[in-house]
Amino acid sequence: MFQHHSGPHQTFLPALSYLLSPSMRKQQLNRLRNAAKRFEQGLPVLTSRALELTSRGATALHRINAKVSSSSLLKKFKHIAKQ
């Protein structure tokens, strides 16, 4: 089901480094933190640019055959947002 590409991480790393970069606006981190809280409580999550990027990141991770879901990515960003 998943295709293996040579150097799959190279295509995803720029997107991931952008999401994890210190220059990521505080507003985006707050959106991710709030979305993660709502997501974990089973509440509807409003679409935002940050969530769109998170969703794309999860899709990219699936493409490189990493077993990471949108949920675990949201938890990762929630952890980062707390720091």
C-alpha cells in the first residue's frame, strides 16, 4: 500500500522544520494547542491554516510509511506549544 522512495525524508523535512521552527507565530501555536485540546475531548475542530499544515504533515508522514496520525501530530504540537 505504501510506496518506498529513495530519500523520502528529504521531501518532508522542509515542511516539518517550518512547522517546528521558532519563527512559527505564537498565534499558530495557540491555535494548535486549542485544537489539540478540543480534538482530545472529541469536540469539533475549526479549520485553520495551522491545522491544514498539520493535516498535510500527517499525510506526508503516511506517504513515507511512518505510522503517525493527525491525532499524534496534534499531541506533538501541543507538547511543543507548552514549552
